[in-house]
Amino acid sequence: MENDGSSTQTYPHFATQAIHAGQDPEQWKSLAVVPPISLSTTFKQHVPGEPLQYEYSRGGNPTRTVFETCIASLEAAKYAIAASSGLAAQSTIMQILNSGDHIVSTGDLYGGTHRQFRLVVSKFGITSSYIDATDLSQVEAAIKDNTKMVWVESCANPLLRMVDLKALVELVKSKSKDIIVVVDNTFMTPVLPETAGTGS
């Protein structure tokens, strides 16, 4: 590799030149007010196998970090994780559970979520009970010794029933602090309920 002091380095082979010329990762320290969209799939490593902040876009990239930080802030949460779709996010969350665990969920649930619980998650020995989450006595009655998750929607799809999230979380945590409360906030967005402030 030759560098005559200009910003463009030259490489001994055409293919190397094609993938490196003008693409030095060190140049991306701009003060852009609107963050640029990162389309890179891989990132520079100073030592092989020891990435700095990013290694491969599948695990994270600057664009996703900006988005996740913004969403966490809007939800008054400590962290956020972006996924390619709602069902991808749900599948990720389901990895918390083990065979033999139980989910309590609202009966008027988005069809894709209901099918995922009934047809996919059930194959791994995870059972689900469906109740009216607006009736806390039904929530309480559905919680078993092996209940590890309560899954509700802040505004149920398709019937648009509203769940009292604060009361629901208080009830669930009074039964067991280890039960995870998941709130699908798709319909309401971060603008209306403060889901993270409820402990869900």
C-alpha cells in the first residue's frame, strides 16, 4: 500500500483498491446533525478478533444504536433492542423461557402473537393461558407456580381494550418478583402510556 500524503491511498491490486479506496473507517467522525445511515456490514478491527464497538451489522451498527437509544429514551427505559419485525422481537423475548414454563396472556391478542404462542412456543413445552387482562381477578387466578411471563398489549388488537398496566404489574409482582411482564405497545406507541415506568 502506498500513500503519498493525500487522502486517497493506493493498493497493489485492483480488488483491494476497489474495496478500500476512500473507505477508511476513521473518516466517519463527523458532526452531522442528522446521523448518517450506516450500510456497512463489517467494521474495522485494530486486532483480528477484537472488535471495537461494532463487529458485524447483525450484532449492531451506528444507525441501530442511535435508533435504540432514542426508543429507550422515549419509553423512559434503560435499554431498547431493535428487531426486524414484531414477531422477531417476540421470538427473541421467548428465548428467556424454558420448557415447562407458563405464560399468562390476554385472550384478545394480536393473531400473529396468538399463533406464535399456540403453534411455535408450545412445541418447546411452554404453555399459555388466555384471560381478560382488564379483569385483574382473572390474571391472579391464571398465575401458576410455573408462570414465568405475563404478556399483554397496552391497547389490545383487535378489540382495543385498555389494560391498567400499573395495577397489573403490581399484582403480578406481588405474586412473584421473578415473573416478567411484557407489554406489546404497538398500538399506543411511546406517546401515550409509560410502559417502562410501570415495571413491565
